[in-house]
Amino acid sequence: MIEFHKKIKELRKTQNITQEQLAGYLNISPQAVSRWECGVSQT
């Protein structure tokens, strides 16, 4: 099973959007997306 941080980054890349754009769609900070993708946080 693929790890969360790898999957979120993979999906973001396939949609050709930046971390900042994803953060805007989810109404969260770009830093939160970065932490997800680095595997530092999952919530």
C-alpha cells in the first residue's frame, strides 16, 4: 500500500497543480501540504 505522503504528491503532480494551489482548494496553508508530502504530518 502506498504511503499517504507519496500518494498525495503523486496525485497533485498528475493534476499538474502546485502545493499552493492544492492548499487553496482545501482552504489550508501551503505549509500543511508541504508537511503532508514530506511525511511530517497526516492531519
